[in-house]
Amino acid sequence: MLVAERLRVLVEVAHAGSIAAAARNMGFTASALSQQLARLEREAGCALVERRTTGTSLTEAGRRLVAHGETIVGELRAAEQTLAELRNRPPVTLSVGTFATAGQVLFPQVVGEFRRAHPATRLRLVDVEPPDGYELVVSGELDLLITHRYPGRQLPPARGLTRVPLLADRLRLVLPAHHPAARTDRAGGVKLADLVDEDWISADRPSLDLLAAQDGVEPRIAYETRDYAAILALVRAGLGVALAPASVLRGADGVVVRDLAGSRLDREVYAVHRPRPAAPVPAVLGLLTRVAARLS
């Protein structure tokens, strides 16, 4: 029979990417963790991980077992939390996974109120780049995940989790201050065809390609990065034009923001949590919903 604690070891190794990193996270030695994995493989009757000098990778059996292990580990953590609530012990740490711009725009307005309402609980933010993070909620390593979907991309499978829409963050055109299209705020927005000779600085190529296909043009991508601070700096320096979510552009100086003519495109922002989340996840979700409504 498989042992839950050894399944937790396999899940941690899968998430950390190596036995050494998983051992540090769990407070074990790499040797002890490797022995636990070896015992699990004997119980499973097959190899679960492939050990390399650069880390570990899962075998097909390992990937399938991790999917079950994440659910089992998550249920055990939920059971522990339920018992803690019955003993009137608030959670010591609430772990929230969030992408960079949500950490800059959404959470600064949430943290202060959360701390006043829940002084005994430490709010821990973890940088998680979409579409990753769902498996961390399933396993209970994250209590809440803030994630997004750009136009033209599919949402990951929910895996039994609850996914709550927070914000439809409109993508807008960002131009250098001296750009000809920045001189007037044209009714209906700027046509993509009028920017055919421009270099583009792109955070999400499929979104730009989706717009370009509608106008029958092919954008010239000069630079790709998910760092919107870098994107705005490059546009400000006159190195190209870009699309950026409206929430990122509040208070941006040295650039001009315009609408693009044609279909509206939004970066959709979601909160993801386990069914029947324990306190204080609903409280954080309520705060995030109110902040997102103001941003809308």
C-alpha cells in the first residue's frame, strides 16, 4: 500500500524540480529524501523519477502518481486545517500565489485591511507565473492563486478547484510621447494597420497576433518580455509600441495610452481556490473582489 507521507515527498520533488531543493523545503537531508523516494518506488513497483546531475524529471508513472498525490496531500492539509479551526487556532500562514502585476496592483490595497482583521495570520505571497500554480492549490501548498488568461489562450483544467473571475483588464495601446498617433485621441481608436511599420514590444504574442489577424497585418516583434516595467521603459525610450493591461497603466508617465480600433481584448484575472476554503481565504477573496471592482 502507498504511504501518504511518501506521496508528499514525491509531490514536493515534482514541484521543486530536484531532490536537493525538495529536501531544503521539507527540512530533510537529500539522502533521507532519496531513501523515501526509493521506498515509494518499491511500493509502486516501478520507477517514478529519473535522476540527473541537473535535477530530476518524472517518468510517466511518476506524473500520473503526482496528480493523485497532489489531491491526497491537499485533502490531508484541509483535514488538518479543519481540526485547527475546531481548536480555535487560526492558520499561522496564508499562502497566496500571484503573478507580478497582480502583486503590484491588487495586493497592496488588500494587505493592510487583511492584517487589521487577521493579526494572527501571516500573509505569504509566492510569485507564480500563469498558467502554473493550479497543482499547488490542489496539493494545499497554496491557499489561493491569482492567475490570468490572455486572449487566444486556453484556461488550464480546473481540476475540481473553484475559479472566480476577478477582473476583465482591458488591453490598451501604449505609444512613445512623440509618436504621431499620440498627438490626437482619435475616435474609435488607432488602427493596427496604421502601425504596420512599428516595432512591437510584446508581453503576450498570441494576443497581438489575434488582433493582427483581424486587420490582416503581421506585427514586427522587436522584444518579448513579461515584465511590464521593462515594456513601459522601452516604449518611453521610443524603441517601439506595445499592448498593456489598463491596470498596469495607471499613473504611467512618459507614454501615451490609446485604444486600438476593432474588437476589445481583455486579460482575464481569476482567483482559484479549493472547494469549501477554510478561513480566512473567503475574507481575502472578498477584499480582492472589491479592489478589482474599483480597478474595473
